Amino acid sequence: MAKRHENKAGSLESLFIRLEELVLANSGEDEFDEVFKLLIAKLFDERFGKGRFSTQLSEASTAQSINELLRLANREWPGVIDEPISKLTNEHLAVCVDAMSRHCIGNESLEVMDSFFEFMVSKSAKGAKGQYFTPRHVVELCVRMLKPKHNETVLDPACGSGGFLVHAFNYIRPKLNDKSVGKYCSEKLWGFDLDARAVRVAKALMILAGDGSANVIRLNSLMQPSAPSLIKVEDSSLTIEDICRARIKKHHGFDVILTNPPFAGEVRERHILEGYSVARGKARIERDVLFVERCLALLREGGRMAMVLPHNKFGGESFTFLRSWLLGKARILAVVGLGRNTFLPHTHQKASILFLQKNRKATKPPAEYNIFFSISERDGKNSKGQFVFHEKSLGSLWDTVDHDLNDIAVEFEAFCNKEGLGI
């Protein structure tokens, strides 16, 4: 018989494991959705001081109290939960509420909550779509190398659970006062994704960050204004450009793009392919290739981008056309090769990170220039996909995982200074 996990007060990790055990063991419902609803109800209760998230005199009254919290949370934060009612039985719900009531969600760091959501969403067969969550120390490397500024817009058009947005916010947060946090999140951070569950998670993380959830939107990022969508989403006619025209004054493209588009899958829909130069004359093409062109179109002149891509896009002969096309549109700043274990246990796919700056029309790019190349030799994971930690815990995942990415970031900064890139 499996040993029951102990739910330790003050240990959010132990709570997550215990809640999963409780939901899986008795409810028959989707463990992610039901645990996620409880987290949102608890967060709302803490944020607005309702004092309702606790076991009541009866199981029925406990369920009534939790469902009222879900209704209020859904009204305050639309689009975060799929439906504002728990599907757990009254008895089962009361047990989960009792386990959760001894913890304070709002006091936890974004990194803790991000890790939990990544764990839960990863259990929902995301890998089958080629959507592997980027390890957060790799995300942090991208942010540290591109150094987004407090007045710059940041976009992830394949945002998943919002990891790049969270780390961009954490990078900027020390430069903001308490009054400007919400304004920054609601004006500068933008995420889009087609996966409904991942979008709800990203919205929740933005709420934790500073209530910037309004800029996390479900749509097909590969759709362009000239092409009608055949995929049913919240509003199948919407494109990223439509959202930007409605919400951003004098928008001429995003300043920084940080993203890891889906690795797997091909696009065959002719109405999509016809809008892309890299797909010209092709009956099908890999999704990440289209994302390269799409992101360049969404980036302002002089804007910076970091994109995680499969290694074959950098060296494969069949993708020479993509590299040639890209060299005419942007200055390649850097290519960082990631270790073989980086995306384990989800896939053995080897990947690298492309860093670039979009060309300005008024400025002729240099005919020749230097590019920063680096290969990570310590990827922070073992052959089983488990994180390898330092002997002593030093705080954040970036500090506790045994990797060499900080050395790469430091060397890239020295390269930029030497080349006068102003990054």
C-alpha cells in the first residue's frame, strides 16, 4: 500500500502532493481543474479578506461557501477558471478545504506557484503536442541576456503557462514601486496561446504578479490579419494585431519577444501557409518555422527576440532556406546550445536558443558582424530529467540548480559591450 503523503503546515509542496492524492483517490474528476479551482478560491479569499475558505458547520455549508468564492473570483478574474463551481462531492470538498486552509497561498513566491502549475499542466499530456515547458533556469537565461526595460513591451506568442512573462516581471519588479506594478503588468506584458488550460494558468500567475491577467489571451498566434481562422477559439476571427490595435496606443510592434514555440507538428492549412514567405511553394511546414517569421513580424524595428528552437533549425541542411531568410531580416546576436537533458523527461530533443535584433529599415545592417556562440555543458538535469542541485540551497531555481548558464549570460554581456550593441 502506498504511503499517504503528510501535509505539513507551511510547506506548499506537501500541500500540492496531498491535494493531488485526495482528488485522484476519491473524486473521479479531473485533478488539475479541481485543484486549480481550490487554489483560485483560496487566493481570492486571501486577496479580498472574505474569510470563507474554511470548513463550516456542515459539509454542505462548506461547499456552499467555496462555490460562492468561485463565483466571486470568476466575476473579478474572468477567464481564469472554466466554470465557477466545484465538481467534488460535499464530503470530498470539505476534506480538501481542511487540508488547504492551513496554508497561505498569497505569501508564496511566483516561482513556487509557477513550479506547481507547470507540474500540474505537464500531467495533462502536453508533450503529445510538442509543447514542452521551458525549464525555468533556461527562461531566466533568456531574460537576463535580453534585459527587458520597465518601459518596454514584452510578448510571448506561445506563452503556455506564462513562464517567460513571470520571469520578465521578476526581472523588472525591483525597478517598480508598489503603485506601478499593476500598470506594468496590464500594459507591458502580453501572452497568447491556443491551449485553454495553459492560458488559465498564465492568467492566474499574472494575477499573483500584479493582476495583469487581461493581457493573456487565447487565440491562434499563427493567424495573420489577412487569413480567416478555421480553428474555433473564443473569437476565431481575432489576431494579435486586432488585440494590439484595440488596447495599445500607437503600437508599432513589441520591444522584446521571449518564446518557446511548439516543437512538433506541421501546418498544412493553405489559408495559413499562403501568408508566410518561408512557406512559399510548400504544401506543409513545421509550426516552429512559421513562428520564426511570425515573431519577426510582431517585433518592432530594433526589437530583440529570444526563441528556443530544435537544433535542426540551426544546422539542418533542409532548413538552409530559413536561415538565409532570417539573415536578411535581423542581426543574429547569439546562439546558445542547450544540453541533451534540458527537456527531459518530456523529450530527448536537443535545442538551442536564438537571440536576434530586428533590422531597422532606415539603417543598413553591416555586411559582416560577429555572433556570440556558446554551448551549455552543465544543463542542470540528469539523464532522468531530474534537476541537479547544488549541495546548499541558495534561494531561487536559478541559484539552486547546478548549471553554467550564468557564465554564459556574463560572457554575452561582455560580448555586447565589446561590440557596442547597447543591450
